[in-house]
Amino acid sequence: MSRYTKSIFKKSRRLGFSLLEDNKEFLKGKKRTYAPGQHGAANRKLSGYAEQLQEKQKLALMYGMTDRQFRRLFGIAKKMKGSTSMNLLIVLESRLDNLVYRMGFAKTRRAARQMVSHGHVLLNGKKCNIPSTIIPLNSEIAIKEASKKMAALGENEKRYTLPFVKTDFEKLTGKYVRYPERKELNQDINETYVVEWFNR
């Protein structure tokens, strides 16, 4: 599967899950909260395999990954000590594009990925244009001086950032201070199903 580049809102309705993590896809006024298509409003019972696949699709779409990238990250998580399911979430959250998003420098992960790809982001003082780079703890991320006036950065200091990153919105710098805890991440994801899918 290649990276999904079409309507996130439509995909969110299909999965019944906010891929943007802010529920904008289901705000009042958007009449169709059910899945798209002729039978979208019908209640469908999913098989165990289908449930596992759906959870995998949620994570892949939310973090903007291809199947190949996802399988590689699962391999990394599996080699780490501790719970594979939690390790998988830690590896996903440790991607450079995700941390740029978590630090409030971009409104969506797609926008964060584009910022990194276009060379607007510094990692420990050096330009890094690979969004999928796995970032170690205590790494510093900054917006390049020449890129600080970008319109996309306008009101992002109002964004809520999670406790495992520290952001200085005046200097547009941030630090990855610790690994996230499960309670800090999306509660509508069943990562155990994802592990079961990869292990099947």
C-alpha cells in the first residue's frame, strides 16, 4: 500500500475514527458521520482478522506510513525490551515528522512531513529532510532561521503539546525529553490488535 494522499475526512468516516486526533472530521454540521458509500450507515460485524486489519490501517493512516515502512518499524519495536505493543507506539511517536507535529510546529502530521521534506527543520543543529527518521531521547528539533516566518507556523503556539516534548514557541525549538506513556496517547487505538496482525 502506498501512502494515502486523498481525503482524510472520508477515510476517518470509513474507520469511524479521527485520523487528525481532533475530531474535526465529525464536528457538528458535517451531517454524514457514518462510513461513505451506499451501505455506510449499516452496522457491520467485523471478523477478528478484519478488526486487526482495521487497527493497523488506523495507525498507518494516522502516522502517514506505507505498509513497508510500518513493517520495518514493527521489526524495530519487536527487538526492543518490554511490551511490543507499547514499543510500537513509542517508535511511531519518535519519528521526526511526528515530533514536529507534537511540538506544535505544524497543524497536521502531513504538514509536518512536508516541512521536514522541504528542509525547514534542524535536528540537533543540522538539516534533516527525512521525515521517517527515528529520533533518540534528548534530541533538539528547531525550525530553520530562514523558515521561521512561514505562515504555517502562525498560530501553532496555541496548540496543546504533550508532556514528553518541551517547546519554546518564541525560539521555535523543541526537545524530546522522554518516551510517551500510554495514557498520553490516543485511547481509540487498540495496538494489541496491530501486533496480532503482524504476528499472524
